Amino acid sequence: MKTCISHTDGIVTITDANTTIGYCRYAPSGEIEYLFVGPPFRRRGYAAMMLDIVEARLAITLRFSPPISPLGRHVVSAYSRARQATPPL
């Protein structure tokens, strides 16, 4: 099924024809305020996709505001590992 990515200032949304797949709200300072991916769509790269979009838009390393759920800790950890593995320009 085809997905649609919508990006306005402070919000990234991924949808398909039937539902919202994921949603990310962020501040201009690079703080991720809210990140959600629907349970049927988890572990498919949607969270990373939204974080990549935000990071490219802001051109800064992102920070995550608490509270961070147990599943959210996995996303934060994966983001941190990816940042360490990427050589600086």
C-alpha cells in the first residue's frame, strides 16, 4: 500500500489510505517532543524515517524529551548508535 509523508513545521506524519502509521512532533531546537508509530507498523523503519526527515530539516543532532517509554528507549538507543557510526563531515 502506498504511504504518504506529510511534513509541516514541527510535525511529520506518515499515513496510508486507511490510517496514520506514524507521527512525530518536534521543536526547532531539535527536541523530539512526541514520537509514535502504530503497533502494526513497528520495526519497519518508520521511526527512523521520521527522525531522518527532522534531522535533515534542522541540520542538528536531535534530543528526546522525557518521559521516554520502554519502547522509546530502543528508538533513542538506535538513533544514538547510528549517530556514532556516521563519520563527521
